[in-house]
Amino acid sequence: MLIDFFYTLRSAKLPVSVKEYLMLLDAVKQGVVGPASPDGAYAIDDFYYLSRTALVKDEKHYDKFDRAFAAYFKGVEMLADFTKDIPLEWLRKNLELELSPEEKAKIEKMGWDELMETLKKRFEEQKERHEGGSKWIGTGGTSPFGANGFNPQGIRIGQEKGRNKSAVKVWDQRAYKDYDDSQELGTRNIKVALRRLRKFAREGLAEELDLDDTIRSTAANAGYLDIKMVPERHNNVKVLLLMDVGGTMDEHIARVEELFSATKTEFKHLEFYYFHNCVYDFMWKNNRRRFSEKFPTWDIIRKYNKDYKLIFVGDATMSPYEILQPGGSVEYNNEEPGAEWLQRLTHAFPKFAWINPEPQGVWQYRQSISVIQQLMGNRMYPLTLKGLEEAMRLLSK
């Protein structure tokens, strides 16, 4: 099996050598990762970290490795407080369900508490693979648990990416990529829009020629040249940029990178953090180390003065549970709902706005966008030049 895995990594342009592959095989033979359990579940988490350690020698290749690993194994990682692995065989994709709008409308959705309780029962009761059904953890059916099927409100398990944007929890976990702040394509017009927020002050040493004062002083000095210098003018606006990353935001990477690049150029006092879908009790600066290098949101609120302009960047596209429900995050069991943290942030930084890369025409059809708009006091603007100009005009008041 692992020889195909090796060729999958090579096909993904990963610099994996035969020597490293043999090292991985030797580690598996030596029992570094545990054997499959009696019910057929594999220690997929342990194998993921072992193979990444053995085969990947540079952090810049982690994202490629994650994609190749997920493509080959269609694996899952546990993200909630359960102790049972899911056999990979249950999640193998043989078919992908397609339903008509009328058929979709007939499928009932569970509430949050019922969904979580039912998933626990399925873990206890299920013993084999299921496909095309409406009850068990499986594929190609209308069950709320599994992959490549349809349910208006379920838990996505073992699927590479979202299809219907209706999952309230996502079992799969993969590393996100940091936004590239060196992107220049299209950033020029964005910079022009951001300049509405600039507020200049003269700072530092007197290194810039003051032409008007030099002319005035020279004339008053009977024509003898009297050069006058002043400190350079710098934009002293302070910006706190919070960016959604991963999931549905993958569709908007290029445009957000342009915005990020322009923002770093235009604002000298810029601080940025990442979050996923909604802000909770921690954020991060490096997506590869987002679970090991956390920044508590309370610390961020206390660290920066209220004169910082707060800008959220995100598509606000998620399950409403992620905003309103404790434990609603797709990645972990948050103790407090995201709405509480959004209100704390907007209270701490009175000058705030939300920039949404989703086309404004679809906002009315996304319940979560309406919820975020209300929490933002309707200070949500599209990621267009006009939208940016309106947001900057608001923040500059």
C-alpha cells in the first residue's frame, strides 16, 4: 500500500526520496505507530505525523503533503471529545449523491443537541461500512454523518472539501496556508482605496526638505540660502486586521492576498491575526502552527488601544451554530459562542468594519451572513473598490 502513497507524494511535486521512504517503512515495521485495532480502525493520526516527519524536510511543503495525504487516504482526524477512530473503509468514495431540489426539501434536519447525541450513538452501534443510506456514518446517502451525500445539516466526515456548504461540524482537519503578502497583481487599485484611511503626521529626524520654509527663510535672509528640514511624514493610522482562512475562504485566496499585500504596504502600524469562520477564544499568526502558537483573544483585546481600526476579512459563510452556539466551532468545542467574542472585539475597538469577498448578491441567501451583519451593525462591505472606499470612509470618521 505504501508504495502507492510514495508515488502520490511524488506526483504532488514533493521532494520525497527513496531513502526517506525506506526510513518510513522501517519505522512502521518497528511499531512506531500502533497496529490496526480489532474493528479495523487505523491509527491514522499517528501515521500522519510519522510520515510527515520522515518524508517532509521543509515546512513550506506541509500544505502540499496535507493535500496529498488527504487525497490518498481520504483520512479523518478527530476534532471533538470522542475517543473512537472511524475505519477508513467506511468513508471510501464509490458514489456521490445528487438529488433534485424537491428530494432535498423532503430531508429533515436535526437540531444541534440531537445531532451530537445521535453521532455518539452511531459510534457505539456501527460495526461496518454503509453506503447510500440515511442513518449510519457512510457515503453517498442522506445521513447527517459522512461524505459525498446530502443532508441539510450534518457533520462532514472523510470528504476532501465542502460541496453544499451545509455542514455544522467538519471531522477532517488540514493545515491552512498563510496569505501571501507579496502578491502585487491588482493591488495598485486596492492601495488607492485604502489611502482614504491614511492620516499623516511628521515623525522622526528632520530629514526632508521643507521647500516653502526654505524659500521664505532665504528671502528673509537677503537671498542667502537658508535650508530648512522637517521630519518625514508617516501614516500614523493603526490597523488591527483579522482574517478568516481555510474552508470556503479557499475560493477567495487570490483577492484576499491582494488586499493583505496592499494593507501591509499602506499602513506602518499593522497587526494581523487569523481565525477560521468565526472568532473564538484564540487566534494565530502562523497557520502551520495554529494549534501550538495560540494568541488568546482576551490578550489581543488588552494589548492594543482602542485607537486601532479593526478590520475583519471573511466570507461569513458557515453554519449559524458556529456563531450562536457554544461548541459550535467546526474545529473544537468552544466554551462561548462566536457572537460573544465578536461583540467584545467591536466594543473594545469602536472603529470597525467587515470586508466580505463573497459577491454582495448572495448575501441575502446566507443565514450566517445576515447574523454577522447584525452583529456588525450593518458595517459589512464587499471586497470591491467601491466597498473598500466606503469602509475606509467609515473608519476615517
